[in-house]
Amino acid sequence: MSEATTPAADAAPEKRDFIRQIVREDLASGKHTAIKTRFPPEPNGYLHIGHAKAICLDFGVAAEFGGRCNLRFDDTNPAKEDPEFVRAIQDDVRWLGFEWASLRHASDYFEVYYLAAEKLIKDGKAFVCDLSAEEVRAYRGTLTEPGRNSPYRDRSVEENLDLFRRMRAGEFPDGSRTLRARIDMASGNINMRDPALYRIKHVEHQNTGNEWPIYPMYDFAHSLGDAIEGITHSLCTLEFEDHRPLYDWCVDNVDLAGHPELLEPLVAKGLPKEAAKPRQIEFSRLNINYTVMSKRKLTQLVTEGLVDGWDDPRMYTLQGLRRRGYTPASLRLLVDRVGISKQNSVIDFSVLEGCLREDLDATAPRRMAVIDPLKLVLANLDEGHEESLAFPNHPKDESQGQRQVPFSRELWIEREDFAEVPPKGWKRLVPGGEARLRGAGIVRIDEVVKDEAGQVVELRGWLDPESRPGMEGANRKVKGTIHWVSAKHAVAAEIRLYDRLFSVEKPDDESEGKTYRDYLNPESKKIVRGWVEPAAAAATPEQSFQFERTGYFVADRYDHRADAPVFNRSVTLRDTWTAG
Ligand code: ATP
Ligand code: MG
């Protein structure tokens, strides 16, 4: 007998990507006794599906290794930020299934950043520069040519301190001066060529009001924010790889851990002084074809009215995906399936849809709904015939129990389940032919009623009385099974048939003078009226179902009511896009 223990059948396999390996080693070697991560969104838009990868990684790693993860709003760019985004981001993180150890704002640290900047000035490592933005660009050099030193680079510490304090006091107009790190204008890494640490911006900030006429730059604020919070592993996407030397420069040269006096302002805010040296580790972004993910483009889709708002079910924001019927479990599954690496790649949209199907197939109760209705009268039943049939909620999960489905003489069936002239291989209804009505018996079509235009408006059929559920005759061979709802009992529903927002793989491709606007899928939203069984109408908002033979649908988060149901198609039962 083996000594090895077998993990519980439902335990998720241990994840072994390179980031988790680093964390494992850091804990094993004693470099850290506990780990800490953070998710640092800029509150200038809604989170999109790419952010789900960062969230699942930041919060997931912390949870798996018994650590903590902060949610930190990178609110250093006040002009673009909005409290509406701050609320939505928190909502999204919680919806995905995570909870932060502590909620922070970069603006909580403005005072610390300021003291840190003064320290760099006193150490001769930062200077106030009077070059204009344009001049700074000209001095910066190129990838192949070194930059030139600013003529203000050798100002005395006293002069720099005086100017910086006056910047802080609001004496100078926007853009007239910056505080720059004094590093190396000949560095092969352009980020190290005396980068700006502070800029002047007389803009009101949603948290600090008009207290600050200067705001810290991203690299300075982000690296020190991590250090202030005692972040051990600062996980970010690959585009920050070239910023890592500057990140380390800021952390090392400010040295918060060695200068606890710089952390004093935290005490007044009731925040702990827990500075540590963080390590930045980059991973590749999540890219999915048929989507756009940049906040700029998502914003334009909304402001130009190309979609119905940030939470339009076709949007690749988390709010949009949620409204579409994507579940947190399906997005976590996607992130796991895609994995974590440094390799850039584009994931096929069918992988995303496949994750949703997989989750909903296992969890979503089944219901019957008719989207394009055609009346079927079972002429051999009494006018007032009415009964209630028990249906399992889920074919593979008995624990979901049963529901009652009303059945009567007049039914709605799907128009496409009848063909007067059937194509080859047709298994559904034809004049004189038979099909099984799901759970109710076998029907034969005896009469096709048409209107003056020759359109089929009604079918009249015979329900084989020997084929009712439980009878011997119910088992006789009939090729097709179709779904139905009782016309008398069904509830009229608005059904929103959504599809991919873009009809090409690379809507970001701007060659030939096109933009993503040219690739919008005109078929991405169709609203129809259909009929649903009463147990579907009774759904709570955001409840998901498989409408049998039709697709996965969710009761709309905002518009659904039991007496006026609204369902969004989350995903079709099978992939209709992938060729082959
Ligand atoms: P965008 O470039 O779409 O505007 P952003 O990077 O500016 O997004 P932030 O709010 O700064 O958005 O992002 C917060 C975190 O989410 C960052 O750590 C960023 O690296 C990560 N992130 C953003 N997009 C993706 C993506 N597509 N895949 C994985 N992580 C992402
Ligand atoms: Mg960003």
C-alpha cells in the first residue's frame, strides 16, 4: 500500500506557474514568513475581462499561500477619475469572489510621497527642472542615442528644496516645472533618464480636494505604495518590465524601511507603518480575439452610443459580462485555463464561451422556452384539458429536484421545428410525421393551417394517448424530440439574443484606415418576444438557465420581473463561430 495521501476528488490541482513557484521558494527559504499582494486599478473606467486575470492572480496567490491582498486605487491622475468607477470596481472584485485585506488609495500616501521626494532632494537624487514637456522630450534622446542632462540638473539642494516647496504651495502654473529623479541620462533604459517624479496640476482630487497642486507620477507612487503596504510580490503585466529598474530605484533610494520617520503621516490616518521591500514580477496580459479591452476604446463605445452603456451585455467589461450571464466561476475557470506565463498570446473567444458552457452545463437548471413561436393544437385532447407534469430541474444533478410544467391542449413550439418540405436528414415535425414532445408524449401532425399569404400559422396534431409519460408506448422509436410550452400557461418574455460585438478576430487592427468601429457585428443584438414556462418567469434577476435546445440564458439583472420576464442569451449551446 502506498503511503501517499490522495487529495479529495474535488480539490483543485495545485497551480505551478512561475509566480507561484517564486512565492513557494520565498516562503520555503524564509525570505518571507507571510506574503502580501495588491490589485492596483486606476479608477478611470470599468474593469474588463483582462483585469479578471490580474484579480484572480493577485487575490488567488494571496489566498492560496495564506497571505493577504489589498485593493489599492491608483488615484494619482485626478482629472480622469470618477467615484462611480471606484464603486463599480469594488463591486466587481467581490462579485468575482474575492475580498481585500485592506482598501487603500494612493492618495492616502500623498504626504508620505511628498516626504520621500524631499528626502531624495536632500540626498542629491532629485531636482526641480524648468524644461517644458517639449524640451524634456528633446533632451531625452532615443533608443539609439543617449539623452542630454537638463541645464537645471545641478541646482543646489537648497534651491531644489525651496522650489519644490513652492511647487507644493501652488506658486507655479501647470506644466511649468517638474521634480525629476537624478539618475542617468545615458542609460540604455529610457525610463531611467531622469524620469519625472512629480508634476504640477491644479486639479481638484476626489479624495484630497484642493489640498495638492502637485501629483506624483505613476512609477514613483506605485513603487512606494507597494513598499508602504508591505507588499512582498507586486504582480503586474509585461509592459511594466522596462519600468522595473525605476521601480527598484525608487524603493531602494527612498528606503522607507530604513527611514520610518517618512511613514509618520500614516499614523494620523490610522494606517499601519509596515514598509517592506517589494519585488515586481511581470506576467503576460490576457488577450482574447473578437474583443477590445483598452479602457479608451471601451469608453468610446459607450460615449459614442455604439453600445447601451458600460454594462451592455455585449461589452467586455466585468459589468457587461455579468449582465450577459457570465458567472464568476466561469471567469475564474478561464483564468486557470489560460494560465500564467511571460508568453504573450491571444486566446480564442471560444475558450471564454467554453468556460461559461462548462460551468452552466453543470449548474444551470433546465427550462423550456419558445423563442419563435408556432401554435400546435392537440386536437384529440378536450378543450379544457390541463395537467401538470413533473420535470427534473437538471438531468445530471438530482439534488436540484423537480419542477411542475403545465401542459394543455394548445402549445407553442419553435417555428423551426416544423418543415413542410424537410431537408435531407430532418428529424423533427413534417406534415403527417411524428416527433416526441419533451416529457409529454408523441404527436403526429394532421393539418397545417395557413394564412392568406401562405404562411403557416398553426399546426393541428394528434397526441398518441398510448405514448404518455410512464406508458409502454412512450418508449416507441420516434426520431426527434422537441420542446414546447403550454400556450395557456406560458408567460410572454422579452428575449435578447446577443452575439459577439465584433465580427472579426482583430477589431484592434487599424490597417487600411479602419477602426474597431468598422468591425461591429450588426447581428450582435436582436430583441424578440417569446414564451417561457412559468418556472422560468419566476426566476430571480441574474438567475441562469439552460433553455432546452436553445442556449444558456440569464434573467436580466435590471429589467427582469416575474410578470414581465426579460432574458439575455449568455451563450449558445454550441460554438457557431469556429470554422470546421
Ligand atoms: P487598460 O490598459 O485596459 O486601460 P490598465 O492597465 O490601464 O488597463 P489599470 O487599472 O491600471 O488598467 O490595471 C490594473 C491592473 O490590471 C494592472 O496591474 C494591470 O497590469 C492589470 N491588467 C490590465 N489589463 C490586463 C490584461 N489584459 N490582462 C491582465 N492584467 C491586466
Ligand atoms: Mg494602467
